[in-house]
Amino acid sequence: MLSAYADLRRNVRFFWYRADKAAWFFAIFTACVVVGLVYSLQTVFAYQDARRERQRAFHNENLACLARNVYFEARGEPIAGQFAVAEVTMNRKASRLFPRTLCEVVYQQSWDPLRKRMVGAFSWTEFKKLPEPTGDEWQRAQQVAEAVYYNRYTPQLQGALYFHASYIRPDWAKEKRRVTRIGRHVFYK
């Protein structure tokens, strides 16, 4: 066993002294470069895949918030009213006066000095527990949200940022310019 090991060492040493070292260094250097490139490409592709997945999750979350807003604010309204609610929500997202994401816009709260508490921008967000959206109305709300979110719908309410139900008279409405009434909602700029 010891002599086999000594023979192997002698053969490796003899091979090393006789070998063209420049060719070996070139081969080792080339192999290192190729391995480095393969690793770099795998890292880049993995990063891009993770980024795409985060972006897809972000869009899905915002789309779900928009659909929930359409569902809870306007599910009993005509389809034009549902599109209008979705459009106002998107207009708020685009405005510097409101938060930057749709979910932040939908769930935004502000202090109401009359009620002396935080109130939601959309009334349904103030409820602790809501039934899970289902049925044809939910499917319609999702379709409306997708059409508005992905710009497959021609905007009808350019610049409209506010709305309320026609059966209430909020104080802030006096300060806004009325755009239109659709179903049971009145829209303002």
C-alpha cells in the first residue's frame, strides 16, 4: 500500500515536470472563467425570476384590492358605475394626493374631527369582518378591475377622485366640482 502511494506520487511528479505548464494553466484558467460565467448566468436568471414573481404577486395583490373595492362599493350598481368606481380608485393611485399603491389607496384612513376617529376612504374598509366575495357579482368585479387595471377600458371620468352615494350629502362635496352621476353614486373632481 505504501509503495503504491509512493509510485503514484513519483508518477504525478514526473508527469508534472514533463508537462507543458502553460497549457495546463490555460486550461485551468479557461475552466474557471467558464464556471464563473455559468454561475453568473444562473444568478442573473434566478434574480430575474424572483423579480418577476415579486412583480406578479404585487400586481395580483393590487388587482385583488381593486376588485374588492369595486365589489363592496358598487356590486349593486350598473356596469358603468362599477367601472367608474374602479376608475376613481385608479385616479387616486395616479394622484400625488393619495398613496402610491392601490391597496394603500383602498385601505387609506384619515382622521375625522367630527367623529373623533380614523375613518376609511371607502366605507366598507371600516368593517371588521366582511363576507368573502363570491358569485357572479364577484366575477364581474374582478373583470371590471382587470379591465381598468390593465388599461383595457377607455376612461370616462378623467381626473375624478371622489364619489359618494346619492342618498348622502357630505360636507366635502361643496368644495369639489361635480362630474356626473352614475347609478346611485355621484362623482367629483
